[in-house]
Amino acid sequence: MGYLTSYSLGTHNSYKDISEILADIPDGEFEYLRYAVDEYGDMGQSCKWYEHDNDMKRLSLLHPDVIFELCGEGEEQGDSWKAYYKNGKTQRCKAKITYPPFDENKLK
């Protein structure tokens, strides 16, 4: 068994498009990344990419000036997050689901 997550990957401030970066990855490297996202960084197959944090840190070291944005959507409701990677460092942001307060004027 295991926990499945759907991923997407993009870049900020990059001189290269994510598709160019992904195309430059040698065969045999970052194997789960190839399942997790397609050649454009869009969601691929849901997978058990437990080493995504280490893999993304390694990838960011290969492109130290690029800010990578990895988005994840887990199996459980509300398990959505974004992680940013630059030069081996990371920032992880969990989604916050909020609801506006009740407003009687909006009743129909």
C-alpha cells in the first residue's frame, strides 16, 4: 500500500522553461520525478514519491539560480501544499482552507 500524491512542477525567474530543464535530466536520474510530472511539469501519474524533498533539493543544486515550485495534492482531503526550492534550500507551504463568515444578506 502507500500514500499517493499528485504533483506538478514549475519555475519562477528561470531563463529556461521547465520543459527544457526536465529534458536535460540524464536517463536514470530522478526516476520518480519522471512519473510524477509530464515533460511540461504538469501532473503525471499519482505516485508514492517519498523522496521528493531530497530529489528536488538535488535538482535545485544543479540549477542554483532557478526557483522551483513543486505542488502536491495528496489522497486525503485538504492535503494540498507547495514547496519552493532554490540552490538546495526549501520552503514548504501547506494550504489553508478558509470559509467566509455567515452573512444573512446573502441568503436566497
